[in-house]
Amino acid sequence: MLPVVLSAYGLKAELFEITAFGAGLINHTWRVKGAARDFILQRVNDDVFKNPEDIEENIRLIADYLKQHHPGYLFVAPVQTVDKREMVFSPGNGYFRLFPFIRDSRTVTVVDNALQAWEAAHQFGLFTKNLAGFPAGQLKITLPDFHNLSLRYGQFEQALQNGNPERIRECAAWIAIAQSCYNIVAEFEMIKTNPAFKIRVTHHDTKISNVLFDPQDKGLCVIDLDTVMPGYFISDVGDMMRTYLSPIGEEEPDYRQIEVRVDFFSAIVKGYLQEMKDELTETEKTCFIYAGKFMIYMQAIRFLTDYLNNDIYYGAKYPRHNLVRAGNQFTLLQRLLDKESLLARIQLKECAEAIPKQGY
Ligand code: GN1
Ligand code: MG
């Protein structure tokens, strides 16, 4: 199938070395390496993204805006096919798109120093800031209710009714923990009705592997724009907390290794505010810790829900895989709550130091 897809771009597959690439759970990615040219090819999971064309339309709108308003900003737009399209549909195989591989760039899978966390937070802040003048409402909703925590909680409750009864019994302790944290959902309900929380162009998948770094560890740009939609900043900052704070990721079954690194928390807040200090409202600036709770909790209940529903969304590479992931995320949430008062002092200090321009 890949030779047919590449031929739509005028490329001959036999001239390239094609290897699986990255560790995304939803789309499939390959590196397509040639003597002179190097690409990233991706198949969009159309069970998840029901209208893959909407993604391309969003990327085109954003690319046009950035080219006009921020011409120096590195934005990785898809390569066009011979007949000037950004996506190839191969019957029976699905939707594909091709990106140029950015020379000398690399991705990181685990954040191993606070500077990387700063760089990544800075890049995601810059992305949203550069699009502050873009009418977010023009973007297509590629995944309806993607980060709607109320809906995710509803899906969890649904799974308690209709899920696998044996698994429901097995997970009684985790289910009780999930239910005991309902206050995180209640706070989100208030955020949704509070005008101090702004809707902006939001990336919605800010894990570290979605930032390209140069060989000196400086952030180059953000990638993986499938879920760029209107949203709240807590989605982006929260997923950074979820994936940068701990030295080990969501797949780790040994929960003793899960930790919240306080200096990484400061780095995320600082890096993000470097670009967003004039954009965020004062109320939003009090919600960096909440952002972490919101995203970690949402991911925990998404994994748990999927386990109760027999792994229909994320799949499972071994028995109880999604339960292991859910337990990992609930543990991370607990570690964050354990340090809440210390983190609150840091949040206050970093926000006070990042004085908005209008303060002068
Ligand atoms: C999925 O496929 P990937 O890794 O980019 C998921 C995210 C989760 C993440 C957890 C569309 O992202 O929401 O945070 O897995 N994306 C979708 O690893 O569901
Ligand atoms: Mg993604």
C-alpha cells in the first residue's frame, strides 16, 4: 500500500528506506528516508478521526495565517500531492499524509532535564500566542468533546453500567478512587461557565514527543496538529504536567518510580508564561496545578473506562494493559496532590515574576 501512497506524491518507494516511527497510540507513522530527501508519512486513524479532511483544512487555515502574520515561525505543513492535495485516500487502506522531515531535528520520549520542559512549554505557548489573532471558531472540531471532562466522566459512569462485569468487580478500588476525585469534574463545570477562561487555538496533545528539538536541545517547533481545535489552556499545560513531571511515563507498571519533579513544574510554568503572560487572564494564572489535575485525572479515567469496556479504544498489548496505565495515572495524580501546597507557592512566585507588559 505504501508505494501507491508515495506515488501520489511523485515519489518512487524503492528509492526510500521506510521504517515504523514514533510511539503514538492512535495514528501509524513511518520515516521515509531517501538519499536526498527525508519524510514522515502518517496514516490517520479514521475510526477516531471521523472526518480526516477536517484536519487538513485546519492545518491549511493555520499555515496560511502564520505565513502571513508570523513568517519567521517554523510550521511543518504537509507536502502536497502531484494533484495539489494535502491528503491521499487509498481505498481499503485509509487516509495518509506526508511531512518533510526537519533536518537535524530529533524527538524526545522522556523529559530528562528541566530545560527540555521549559523549551517544550515555550514552544506550545508560542504556538497559541502566534495564533491569538486567528479566529479560533473557524477551526473544524476534529474530535468532538475531546477534552470535555464532564463527558469523559459520563463515559466512565456508562462503563460502570454496561462494561465487563468481571473487570468492574476487579477494579473496585480504582473505581472508588476515580469517584472520590469528582471535585476535579465539578471544578471543570465551573470553568466552562466562567468568562475568565478563554477559548483559544489549543494543541490538545502536548506530550514531549510532539516537540522537535535541535541537536543542542533547543525547541524548534511543535508537530502532530490533528487535535488543534478551540480549547482551554488547561488542556495544553495539563498534558505537559501529565507527561513531563514524572521521570517515567504512563506505560510503567512499577508505580514506585512515579514522581513529581518540582523543578520541572517551575520550568513548565516559566516556559509557557514566557510567551503567554500577556494572553492569560489573572484567573487562568491561578490554574496551573488544576491543569495538571484535570489532564492526569482525565487520562486515568479514559484508561480505566477503556479497560472496563474491554479495551475497545486504546487496545492492549498484554492482559490488563489499560488497567496498568490507569493505575499509573491515578498514582501520578496522588503524587501531584501530595505536593500541592509547595507547587502553589511556586505557581504564585512564577506568575508574579512574569509581569505582563501592561504592568509597566
Ligand atoms: C493518544 O496517539 P497519541 O499518543 O498521540 C490520545 C491522547 C492521549 C494519549 C495517551 C486522539 O494520543 O488523548 O493522551 O494517547 N489521542 C487521542 O498516550 O485519543
Ligand atoms: Mg497525537
